[in-house]
Amino acid sequence: MTIGHKGFAIPLSALVLIVLTAVIVAPVWAADTADAEAAVAQREKLQQARQAIASNNKRQLRKLKKELKDYPLLPYIEYWELSKRLSKLPYDDIDAFLEKYKDTALGDWMRVRVLRELGGRERFKAYLKYYDPDKIRRTQLRCYYVDALSRYGDKQQAYELIEELWTVGASQPKECDPAFARWMKDGGLTQERAWQRHALAVRAGNLDLAVFIARKLDKSRKARAELMRSVYRKPEQILNYKKFIREEPEYRDIVTIGLRRLASKDAGKANEAWERYSASYLFNDEERDDYLRYLALRFARQDDQTGLEALIKNNPEFFDLRTSEWLIRQSLREMDWAQVEFWIDQLPADNQKLDRWLYWKARAIEEQLDTANNKDPAREALAKKLYQQAAAERSYYGFLASDTIGADYSFVDRPAPITPKLVDEVAARDGMQRARELQAIGEFYHARREWSYATRDMPDEELMTASKIAGSWGWYHKSIQSILAADYLDDLELRFPLAFPGIVSDVAKRMGKKTALNDYLVLAVARQESHFSHDAKSHAGAMGLMQLLPSTARATAHKAGVPYRRSWDLLNPNTNISLGAYYLNSLLNRFDNNRFLAAAAYNAGPTRVSRWLKDTDKKLPFDVWIETIPYNETRKYVQNVLSYSVIYAYRSGEKKSLLNKNEAEAKL
């Protein structure tokens, strides 16, 4: 049996687990035993109310609503009750609910539910009444809206909106079909618009959609549309310049798609083709820069440094930051320190002042001086100055620079200006209380929605206060999220909470006796993986605080001696941290107790890290190896885990170096 309704339901079999998890995640909201017991009683009555709604026991429901009149989640009981009757379209009750809960998460969600019901039943006059274009972004509901507007509202406005929905490179929901048909019947679909969508579909790789759109083209354009799809599949065709340099405007679109597709296969040939076609077709500056940026990225991904340097040389007015950074990293991988310095000097002035490039320019200068065995006081002084500037930052590069010059780390720890009075005021707001209670009963999705609504228009002072409140509730990821939203980065207590201290400490002590696993490394990985969101789920299926795939969890659980039956268990902080720490510890064992290699393997997989190590063949110092990790995400991940470990040691009252001795001396 399931309690609740569509969009808001908990299986009874899972309820006990949710409540147990919630107790770990969020402290009981009451301050003493009596209040705690009252809170538990209210939650029991909430479940009874859900059952009364499911069984249509109106008398019992009225009684429970009176008893829960001061309970934060009373609005949700009203929501569930109305949701069950929604198919009957009780307009007066709907209007009363939307007015009562205007500008709340629950009110806006009810509006969406109403619109879906009205659209599905083609009650379009009523639909126009409830649709709010400033709040509704779902494409399905927009399609219903333009259909309703074209029937009973401003048809011209409707057709302008329909054209926007039409002109995309992907298929739209079936709810758009009636509006599209009416628009086409009234002459809205011109040959130019059909060609435009065909080109968008081909560029996006949606060839089935492109074939469908091509049926609406005239004979000559159909042939060119077929040629465009052929070029998408075999872009080498555009090297036949006589065939594709034509006066008809459609050929320019065909060539544009062909150039991109060719670049993805062979950037060198695409560059030659670009030089030929750019002399024949008038590409504007935006189109030119867009293509050169794409071409530069293809050169980089095809590891063609010579071709990329030639591209930049032949287009001196072109600049792309990602391209320049790739050239710096390629020069680092080759240990060509003069080129490292040269490419850093080509960056915009503001980028050169970033701690990353301050560190690497200083490093490049030092290496050149050492290689030439040259004492150049001015260059030595410049390198020291650059290191000092980088060391002022609380960051991976700042800590690296501090270690290089023997300076103390700069933590810049300043508590946010938060007053107890404002804490009490913000915490007492209805939306905040609903968010807290929803979190406590395991309704995590709706708890996040309530929190987002409660904090969305807060000024920075209140956001910082909300961060403090969330931290006191044990809702660590919302604490981090809110302090970042306030753009206050120097309160390390709020940005780097010592989350789940009992669990983390116990796990680290049990598993890290023979490795570098400690509280700080576990906290750093969990902070990086999920911001301590115990119910986080990635698109790849990773779950929980340390973002474990269920397959990894199953393989690890038996070795670790941790009870694990189903993926749902990964939402339990104790289970997740235990399994994540054990897996991290196994990576430390595999990679010679090197934390940054273990972190890279945790993010990108141990097989990739082993392959990267084989490619570099123990030729690179640790900092160059980390800087030249092929995946941007993994590079940032490793740097964050190392720097976060230092910050967590500081927060715990300990002084730890960025690197252990074996890590600093490693050649990779």
C-alpha cells in the first residue's frame, strides 16, 4: 500500500526506514522530551490523515485536521485532500486553495496539477484562467497554453509563441501537435521556417526528426535537405569545393554543418576547408568565432598541438580561454617551461592574476632559472612575488604556493554577521518550518522545494542566517548552498561543516589504521561529492553522501562487512559513509597510499588512473601530473579534495600539510 497521491507518496514498507534515516539527518525539531513526544504524535496523526483521505473517511479527516491546526504540514493535508477530488474540477475549492497558498511551493505545485488536468481534458477556457506565464516553464503546459490561446485568446500572440516552440532541433511533446496543426493550417509554416528546423534537427543529430520535417519542404529544398543529412553522415564530401560553393543560401547551412562534423573527425582537414569556405561565404564575426572555438577544441581533443598553434597563428584576432589553458597544460606535460610562461602571458590580464596562473608562472620562472643555472635577481624576485600573491588565497594553489615559500596557509576564516534575533525570526517562518518538518518525515523532494521557495527572495543577510539555521538542523547541504548563494565565502564553519562527526570518526578510525584515510579525507570527499546531501542522486545513478553506484556498493558491502540489501540503503548516512570510506581505502591501498591518486580514481575510475600513470611513465612531478589530468572534472575534483582536507584539519584544530611526504616526492 502507498500513502499519498501522485507526486507525493511514500510506500508504507519504506516509511520506517525513512524515519530512521531522517532522525540521523535532521535533529528532532523539539527542544526537550515532551516536545519531542508531541512532534512524534503529530507525525503519527499526519499518517492517519493520509489514510483517512485514501479511504474517504471525511469524519476522521475533519477530526484530525482540528487536532493538527498548529502543525506545519496542515497545508499538505489540504493539498492531498483536494488532489483526490481534482478530477471533478471543484473550481471554488481550487481557487480558495490557490489564493490561500499563493506564492508557496504547494500553491504552485497545485497550479501545475490543475493545468495538467485541464489540458488533458481540453478545458481550455478554464486553462487560460489558471495559466501563469511568469511561473510555468514546463513545455507540455506551454503547449496546452498556446493551444488554448489560439482558440480563445490572442491568436497572433499564440502563433508567435507556437513559432518559438516549433523552431527547435528536438521533438516536442505530443501536447503541441494540435496547436502546431492549427498554426500550419493558417499558413504559419513557411518554407524558410521548415528549412530552419530541419537544419537545427540535423545539427543536433536528430535525423529522424529531420526526415519528418523534410516532407514539408518543396522539391528543390527536399533534395538539399537530403544532401545536408548525407553530409552529416559523411562530412568529407565538403572537400569537393566545386559542389558546395553555390549561390543558393541552403548550401551555406550545409557547409556549416559539414565543417563541424569534419572537425570532429579531422580538425586539420576541417581547418583547410574553413579557410576555403570562409573566403567564399560571408560568415559574420559571431559565426566565425563560434566555429574557430569549436575547431580549437577539436584540435585539443585530437591532441594536435601543432595544428592548434597554427590555427592561433593564422587567426591572431581570435582568442579562446579554454584553448589557451589547454596549450599551457600541454606545455606543462612536455615540461617546456618557457612555453608555459609564454602561454600564460597571452592570457587576459585578469586571468593572469588568478592563483592558478600566478603559481604556474612562478614555477615556470624557477624551473628556467634552475635549468640555465642562472642567477637573475629580478626574475627570482618576480617568482617570489607571484608565489606570495598566490599564497594569499585559501585554495589548492594558495596552499601549494605557501608550501613552496615556507609560509603559513591563509585560511581567512571570518564568521558571517548573523544575529540570534534574525535566526529566531527566519526559522519561525511558515515555509522554513514546513521544510524542516518535511525533511524530518523523509519527504526530501518536497522539503527541498519548500526550502527553495522560502529562501529564493531572501537578501544576503537572511541567506546567511538561513545557512546557520540549516546547519543547526543538521541539513548540511542547505547550509552550504545558502552561504554560497549569499556569496559569503569566509565563514568556514558554514561552508565546511563537520558533518556526521560520530559516523565519520568511527569509520576513519576503523578503516584507516594502515593508510592515509582519516576524518578529513572522508569529509573532503563527501563535501565534494554531494555537499553532504544524504539523498543526492546523480544522472549516472550514484546515490547518497559519497555518491556510490549501487553496483559498487554491492561489491564493497561484502568485503567491508556492512549490511546492504538494496540501493535504498545508500540513503542511510551510516551505510553510505561506511561503504564509501571502505572503497576509498581500497583505492589508497591500490595506489601506494597516495590520496590524490585515490581521489582521481574515486572520481574517474581506477582503470583510467592506471592508464594515465602508464602514459606519463613516472616523468612528471606531482603538481604537473595533477594539472594535466585529461578530465577537467577530475582535475578540479582532486584539487578540491586535497584543499578541503587541509581546511577540515584546520576546522578540527589540527595543522595538516596539503601533501604527505610520499605524495610530494612522487614522480608520476
